Amino acid sequence: MKALLLWPVMPTSFWSYQETLDLAGLRSTNPPLGLITVAALLPSDWEIRVVDRNVRFETEDDWNWCDLVIISAMIVQKADFRSLIQKGISLGKKVAVGGPFPTSVPEFALESGAHYLILDEGECTIPSFLEALARGEERGIFRASEKPDVTQTPMPRFDLLDLDAYLAVTVQFSRGCPFQCEFCDIINLYGRKPRTKTPEQILGELEVLYQMGWYRYVFIVDDNFIGNKRNAKVFLRALIPWMEER
């Protein structure tokens, strides 16, 4: 299977830092961590390309090459998200979608024509999606009744990124938040009980980035880094000697 993973265009805003990026010769602030985590959850014998459309647009060759298109999105990306779904369909490709926006508003993806909705957290729903593909099912909606153990989450596929295009790279130590702010949907998406990776796990991700030559900013994109203070302190104590050695 040849899978093209797409991250839609983010609209320009104050938070785009476009002028700063232009001055630094960069294309985007952060890479799509969720999408490269999805890539790590796909079968090892699949061929995978990741295209962040904030860095470059996919080519005609990318579309011709792939058998399956997987698109992840947040709500601010909805316009480009819809256009990518419809382009994939027009080219005769199977289109699967996931991420925060489809999980929160699945009807938008359905109305746009997506064949497969891989909702909630991929560790739980990608296996069901893969089983449906193997059975030859043409459509499906895959949801999870529980939250995954993130200590079992594989290493994100940092190797699929053009790291030099970004201001910072991203890692995730935990998911979920114990608070219930009215304006925030994190507890609906990831729950109120923070789930953390092990210190060894996250240091392993940092080491891979270091060995790939990344010595610049690392953004820890947790919903609430100190949601589990005990585990956060354990990680930070392990991080200090790792940093000192480098």
C-alpha cells in the first residue's frame, strides 16, 4: 500500500509568525506531530509520504503514486481539508480522515465525501481501520470507547519530515487535562486524566532528533504539561543530565 499523508494549510494569522519565518528562511512553525505518529502506526511494509502543505504542496506525482490518502486536520484548516478530500475523490483515491476536527465534527468529513473516518486517538482506531481495509470494506467510521496507553505509542516518524523547514520540532509527553475550562475541548478529545509517556520514551524521541542533527527549539505540545505533576517532575529530572551531556 502506498499512502499519502496530508496536513492542510493553516490560515495566516497573528500566530503564524509569517514575517519571522520569512526573515529566518523557514516555511512553518511546527510539523504535524499527529500525522507522523499516524505514520508510525501504519504497517511497516507500507510506503508512506508525508506532505505538510504549509511547507510544500503535493505534486501530481504524489497523487499518481498513492493508493490511499490520509488527511488530518484541526478546525481552522477546514477549507483546505474539504478541498483535499474532494480532490482525492475526483482522482479516484480512497480518502481517510482523522484528527481533532473530524473527531469533533464527523458530519463535515462525511458531507465532504471521505470514505473512512478514523476518529478519536489513532492507537485505538487505526487497527480497526486496517482490518476493514483488509476485508475490502469501501467505507467505515472507526471510534474508540477507551483511551490508549501512550507508553505503547511508537516513535513518531521524524524521518518523513523536512526538518529544516521548521522553526521548532514537537514532541508530546502527555495527553489529557484535569481541568474543565469552558472554552476548551481537550477533555472531550483526550479526557480529564493525563496519560504520560515514560521518561525513557520521550528522551528516546529527543535522542533521535539530536542524532538527526536537530539542535534548535523543541516544543512540548502537551495539553497540560503539569497535569500530572509527579510524572512531569520525574521526566524533568531525567532531562537535566541528558541536556548536560549534550
